[in-house]
Amino acid sequence: MADFSKQYCERYDSDLPWDFDIEKEFEEMPFSSFRAIICEGFGFFGLHKDVDGGRFCLFGEQWAHIPYEEITDTTHLEYK
């Protein structure tokens, strides 16, 4: 089953029901942690919160750390 974030649905497909809230996930994560979670809409496979509280989404085989604030519905195409 595909999972879509609230932020993806609000931005790109408001008729699609969402499964999780990226903002809430980051709030619950301790500093310097990783959470395996897939968003089919944005195309990431995990979230990383660094030691300074920086928020990153993980893409591609090289685990590209893209700042959460910079992701779009096409970011995954750049990091296959």
C-alpha cells in the first residue's frame, strides 16, 4: 500500500487521503536520529534529524540528504 504525507497531499493532490504528517514525525524524533518512512508522493524513503535539529528527507541509493524545506514532487527524479 502506498503512503502519502499530509504535506504532499495538501500541496499537490487535496483529494488524496494522507497517511502521515511529516512535521509531526520530525517533532517526535530526537536529535541525531533516522526514521524509515516512505512517501510515495515526494519519493523519499526516510527522515533524518541532525544534531542541530536540521530536517532532511532521504532520496536515492546514495541516501541524498535534501533539506525538508527544499523538496518538491520532482526531487526524487534527481536522486535515483
